[in-house]
Amino acid sequence: MSNEHDKSHGEGIDRVLHDPISDKLVPLEPLDLSQIHSVDDLVRGMGRTAFTGRQVGEGATFWKRWPVTNSASS
């Protein structure tokens, strides 16, 4: 079987490229370790890097906004 028609890597597929601003894409930034002073700084910095790092950063932001309840006072 020939790999000429294998499109699993996207070759030969017509794609429409959009404007990054209208797609609400955020530019990636390198992680500047000189600006990291806590785990929070690290996780938020990772949120501005590659996709997986971005997911970690988004998770940290979500977690930070999560309402905190004191189960001892219930």
C-alpha cells in the first residue's frame, strides 16, 4: 500500500487559514526563569508557552478563581 494517499499528517488537505486576531489567538512567550519566584509564577508563565503549558496555566487560573469554602465551619 502506498503512502501517496495517506493524509494522516495533513498533507494534501485544503485548509482555510484565518486571521489570528479574529481567531482570538494569543502569542506564545518563552518562559523567563529569571521572573519565576514561586510555583504560581511558574504555572502562570507556562500558561503563556506551548499548548500543554498553556493548559496548565489555564487550569491554575481556573483553580485560583474557584470559591474557597471552610468545611470546618459547616
